[in-house]
Amino acid sequence: AQSVAQPEDQVNVAEGNPLTVKCTYSVSGNPYLFWYVQYPNRGLQFLLKYITGDNLVKGSYGFEAEFNKSQTSFHLKKPSALVSDSALYFCAVRPSRGGYNKLIFGAGTRLAVHP
Amino acid sequence: DADVTQTPRNRITKTGKRIMLECSQTKGHDRMYWYRQDPGLGLRLIYYSFDVKDINKGEISDGYSVSRQAQAKFSLSLESAIPNQTALYFCATSDYQTGQAFFGQGTRLTVV
């Protein structure tokens, strides 16, 4: 079965430190990969995507993600965390074949950045 | 104005009542979706539609129905609401080529 795993329910990091939010997937073929962020009482906002090309993709608000095909991972990173980065982060995958653009979401990881 | 608009934003309803959640979009996308968000479960797909003549069940469609009234409008109905349908509901559209989704701000539904 196709799935997306975010192994950490919550990630805690001090402001100014680097952060990583992990995502692994189990999807056949060459999927499209996405990260979305959800702030309280808001919808999901697009952060970045990987479709093809360079394994390191850069997105909004200074975030970046690294695609690793052999490890089927797409971890979200930021060199220096801000308190305002505190939110719920979702990894999502669009299978490259079939799926008709349906996204498969992970359960989400809550990022807490402490001053 | 938001590209994807959901109404209402919040709703409290009683068990057994029929309720409709509405979604409209100005993205011009053909593909529209309804998701449900529950804590610890992420987003789960309820229904999706690729045009006004195309409706498809997602992974958790039982207890729900949808109507695609126009390219820009996609409504979700709960014919007889039950408490375990209490959740945050999101409407989304997607770009055909990349699959990137654009979300509404959500409807928080409470069934008492």
C-alpha cells in the first residue's frame, strides 16, 4: 500500500538552531513530493515541491528539502529556526502513475521552536 | 480574496441533521477535493472530482456525498451527521501538471 510516514509527532528546537522534519514514503515509480505547513486556524500552505532535477529544493520562508531516492526520503530542513516557524508540517506524495493527482499525506509533525 | 473559499468556517450541528459544506475556487482548476483532518491522522481524502461529470470516492467516503455544481464549485454533504464526523474539513484544488494542491481555510465541524 502506498503511504507516507512522518516518524516524529513533534520536533522541538531552539531558535537559531537548524531544524529537520523527517518524511519517508512508500510509493512506486517516481513520485512528486510536497511539503505543506499549517498555522493555527489556517489552511495548508505550500512550502516546496520536488518533481525532478536537483535533489535539494528550496522553498518558502527559507525552508529546503532533500530528496533521497535510495532512502525514499524527503526531509524538510532549515538552517536557522525562528519562533514563527512553529506550526504543523505535512509531507505529501503524488504517485507518478495513476492516482489522478491525489495526494497521500503523512500524519503531520508539530514543530515547536523555543526562544 | 482567497483562491479557495469554504463556507461556513465553523459549524455546530446535532446528530442526525443534514449539513452541507460549500467550496468555491478561482484557480480555474478542474480537479477538486474534499479532505478531512483529524489529530494524528493527517488528511484523508473523502471525495474528488476531475470535472463536473466526474465524481470519485476517496478512502473515507461512507456517510458523505458531494456535488460538483460547476467547475468552480464543489460541495460536501453529510446526510445524517454523527459525532465521529466531528473534524476539520478542507477543500482543495490541484494543478494538473504538478499535482500541487491549493487549500481552503477549512471548516471546523462539530456534531453534538
